[in-house]
Amino acid sequence: MFLPTLICILSSAIVDPPEGSVPAAEKTTPSCCEPGAVRARAVSASIVGEQSQETKGEATAPIAPDVEKVLDLVDRQSALFRNYRGRISMETYDDLADETERRFGRVWLVAPESDNPATRQAAVVFDRLVESSGRIREKTEHWVYREGILSDYDHEAKRLVRRRILDPDEKRDPLRLGEGPIPIPIGQRKEDIVAAFEVSLAGPVPERLARRQEGVVGIRLVPRNGTRMARDEDMASIDYWVRSGDGEPVAIEVIEKDRDRVAIRFFESAFNEAFGDEAERWLIAPEVDPETWRIQDQ
């Protein structure tokens, strides 16, 4: 399985309204870039499923001190977040076939201006694929989110799929962790995480996701009962590891109920630095030649 998120891209989250407060047609977020259930969750940035009437007003259990320390690290890093760039590797595991694929690429995130999620921009580019057989090949896959539209460019197949996932007058954030196309949990706020998930300590970061475990801490997120995420999504849990000194992201792993999984490793991370020409190239959703590309608008 493969998720089409990394624009699970994700900056600070906005909690959806309680169920019943808006018509279902207005609050449905389309799956992004099928195929693959896991693939349809992740970037950019981003984290909160709405609380239903079942959980509204329900008291939450106290947060353990060691868990709160990690949440505070994430929150402090998020409070300063304006933009992000880094390199990533993404591992997708299909439990039924017992096959793993790995992709390598780059990501750029731009935080929204004020409280308007429509101003967010994000781009994810994969340029190298390691197939389950071990074969390595060059393959460019490009996702860009801007002005409420998620564009999926498959340069090999010459196919472009554009999906409007946010209307211009909407204030919700469609790039929540667990729902966006690729899980990039950057820019998440503590109160939103706690509202949407049961939070506990994660185990040590696996060696395949970090060469050194020293100085890395993590939290495990499980969707709260009664939320739309718990009811409708295939996600069972999310483990997120950060550096204990400054909250810099190290890795994230999304586990599906069918035991498929997607893991992202972050490296060469840079926060709040000026982007270069390469970033501008990928952050713009380029037009393509309709004579040679197959274009779908959804």
C-alpha cells in the first residue's frame, strides 16, 4: 500500500465542528490520490478529527508527566513554525503481500497566514523508488497543495489529478494528520492533539527509522472513541518521534487496522529559512500540455 500524504502535510490543525452542525456534504473530505487506504491519509502537515456528540463535554484522562513533556516539545516547535524544508524517506508496507516499497524525496511547507488555511502551501517530491524486489529506479512523483487544490503529478504516466479540497470561504484545515495524503506532522498544537487522540508514550524509535535512538522520544496517538476519525478511518495508531532537545521531527509511523503501515523519516530539516529557486519550482502547481498529459479535475 502507498499513500498518495505527504501533504498529511500539515501545519496547525483546526478542529472540525461537531457532527450535525453542518450538512454531511459540506464536511466530507475526499480521499486524496488513491489507490491505497494508507496513502489517502498523510503533509503535509493536520491532526484533528472532530469530536462527536458522544464525546462532546466528555472529561479526558489526565496526561502523564512524561507524555506531557513530549507534547510540550511538539507544541513549542509548532508555535515557532513559519516554514519547513527537508529530505524524507517514506516506507510503505503491505501486510497481505508482505512487501515493502521505499521512496526518497523532499518536502517544503509554508504555514498559513493568520488563521486562513487557504494560504497554506506544501509540496512533496519523490524522485527515487526502491521496489519490493529491491530494484532501484528513478521515478518523479509530485504533490502540491495551494489555494485549496491538491494536485497529483505522475510524471512517468503523464497523469495529473487536481482535487479541490477547500473552498475559498472555508476556514477548516483539510490537511490533518490521519487524513491528508502523506503524514507530515509538522506544526501541530498540543491542545488539538489531545482533543483528537488518546496519547501515550511510544516505544523506542525503530533502527530502520533512526540510526541512533539516543535523544529521541515519541508519543503514540490513537483516535478517540466517538470521533469521525475513529469511526470512519482505517488508521489504528500513529507513532511520532522527535528530538528531546528541541522537538525536531525524526520519524512518524502510521499503522492501519489491517496492519499495513506507512513510515516517514525526516532528515536535513530546516525551519524558518528562506527557500531557494528549487522550492519555488515545486511549490507552483505547473500547467501541463493536455495533448500529452491526461488531466482529471475532481
